[in-house]
Amino acid sequence: MHRFDVTQTIDYASETDAGETPGGLVNAALAAPKATAAVECRKAVLRSNWDTYVYARGGGGSTLESRGGWVGGWEVFTVHRVGRHNVQLQASNGDWVYASGTVVRADGLNGGGDAVFQRMTYSNGKIALRARNRRYLQANVEGQVNARATRAGNWEKFELEYCEPSRIEGRWAGNDPIDAYRKVRKYDQVDGDFGPNTSGCASGCGATVWAMVFGWADHMAKLGDARWAGAANLYRTDGKKNGTPAGAPEWMWNDVPGRMRTSRGTSNLLSGPANIVLEIRGLIGDWGGSGCTASGSRFTAPHIMGQATKFMRGRVSANLTADYDGASVMTHEGKTKAKRRLEDKQVVAIGIGHYSHYPLAYGFEDARFAKWDASKRRWARSSRHQRFVVHMGWGHPGSTNVPYDTWFQGWIDPPRVVSQSSNQANGSATAPAKPLPRANKPLNPQPKLPGKLPTPSFPR
């Protein structure tokens, strides 16, 4: 492990790019009117262009990354001023963030030299951090943080989403955010006319999110979770119904997070998850009858989502729920149902936007913090965010959070466990047991029902 120890400090505030303003947000008390009681932001969280949060892996002593959709101890940095326009970031374990060439790490022994960054601010409240080598810190689409950019674009601009977080609580489909994220099966849509997809339309986000729900349940069974033991047959070899039980892969691509999705070919596609997504697409009748965009993408109508229960037939015996508001209205009842699933430590498919997308929620975050008020140029004393933490099902690592609202909730209950002997004899986890011998007479004779039931009357 590289541990850098340099004590030199620098001030390069005069070297700014066009349209950028040095200084401003990180210590917002300097910009606030004297009469206001502004909160000095000594601790902050950086949110990337991808709606992920920058964190020091392990809380420090390792790399700087931007893959999480939640805020915990790893995401909170102590901010130190150096002169008028420069700052230093200190990870939760006390190590310093620095840029050595294009590599950015959080294992510095002190805050000098390469650990000093020029802070640029923009009219939309975002900031950029320029290293001593005049390269900008960048969070790319794969969740890697580096210092390669010579100018600040969207990938190089960050939002100070949290200031002085006073409470961060969550509910997770796992022991904690990291554990829950690892258990999520992170699948993708299959593009039109790509690999096994012979349709010109992509496979749809509805089929993808159900594949992630089923894959998660199968993975829980493989981990030995007794509650989900009956889900062990949800994923079989190559994703086929008649295959032998096998663990659901974490990814749909064999090179994650090596390359961007657009650079992958059919050789990188894992056939098992792809086959499941396409099978579900066919079972729910989502063949693009309503058409798709020029790029092949389209939305899955909510009224057919419940048809995904057909996927479990011949695999497991379980109940599937697909509850939705037909007008795409975000309801309190709906978000409460989704949150209850998370409190029960299981994932849930939700609907976001106006008939926009189905991501997989695996966490719920409730945080209180100070928030920047651009109109008053100060940090507000108290703000609160309640949000779902989701994997979007777009084929790359990382998660994001979305507002604590949903118009769709989809999940499966823990499947019924079927005896191994029955499974082997019939070749199916849901094959019926042999019928009991027929009795000579009814064991519990029932009274004869009247030929015609009375017509019920209702008050007008």
C-alpha cells in the first residue's frame, strides 16, 4: 500500500478556467451574511454526476471510489481550508485524499502537497476539485475516481449534498449497505437484435427487475438463508427451466466493471441472466407490441407485471405481488408497502417517475443534515432526506437513490420448501405429491347445500 508523506503546501488560486469561480461552497460561512447564523461545513459528502456518492473504501487506507447510492461513514469527509481557495479532504479514519499522477487514493499520512486541491464553484452550486498537476478529480461511469481530466465537465463536477450530517439511518435487504449491495444481482436489459434477443426492441425494464428479484432470492438460498431455502431452484444452469440448480450470477456481463456497457459485445454477455430476462419478457407478454424508441428502449406496462408469476411455475412454489397505481400516482400506502419489504430484509421492485422505470430497491435511507440555500448563500440548519436506495438495472456497477415515493411495488414471498425426494422423483420443485388412496366414504360428510342461495341485499 502506498503511503504518501509530503508537507509542502501550495496556493494556485489564480489559475482558474473560464467560467469557474474559486472558493465558495465548502466553507460557506465565509460567504454568508454576517447577520445569519450559517453553519460552517466542516464535514461534507460529495455526490457525483451519476447520483452516486464518493467514498474512501474501508473508510480510508485504500482507493477513492463513487459507486454507493447511500451515505454512511465511508462517504463523510472532513473538509479543511488551505488559504482562500484550496481545500483538503480527510477520510473517516484520518487518512488524507491525494492525487498522485492520475491515481486518486485516500491513504495519505498528512494533508500537504498532492493532498491540496483547488476548489472551483459553479452557478448551479456544484464544485470541481483540481489537483496540483492541474488535472480534475473525475468520477467515471464505472464508479472509479481518478485525476485524468484537463477540464471540468459533468464527470468532474460534484454536489455537496450533505453538510454536517447529524443522523444517518437505513433499512437494508442485508446486514448493512455493503452487504445488501453485494447480494443484489445486478442485471441489465438485452438490447434489440443483440445476442439471444431476436426482437428489434430491448427486453424491457420490467423483465429485468423481475430477473433481479428472482436472482436475489436464489442467491439468498445459496448463502444458506433458511427463510429463502425454497428459492434454490429459481436459477438453473444457463437460466433454463430444465437445467440443474446453480447459483445466480451477480452480473449479466463477464467484464464488469472493466468496460462501459456500450463497448461490450455478445461475447461479454452471460447467457444465463440474459435467457431469464428474455423468458420473463415472453411470459408477461412484453414483446414491444406498443413499439419502442429508435434506440430500441421501451417501458413495460404495469398491468402485465404480475404475469411474471409464471416464471416460478415448475421451479418454486411462492406468491408474487405486483401492486400498482393505475394512474402512476405516488401513494403513501405504496411507499409504506415497499419500505416494509426492506424492513423485512428483502428486495422490492418499485416504479419511479411517471410510468418511467422499474429499479430494484434494496435499501431505505433517512438522513438529517444541513443543506446549502443558494438564495441566501448559507447552509440551512436542518434538512431531511428519505429515499430508496436502488440498483437501476442498467448493466454497470453502482447504485443511486431516488425519492421516497413509488407507484409500483413488486416482490415475492419466501417460497415453500419442497422435500428433496419429491423434487428428485418429479424433476420439479413444485410437482404435486402422489394422491392419497380414495376413501370408501367421505371422512367428514358435509351438509347438503341449498339449491339456490338467497340473494344478498345491500343498503342503498
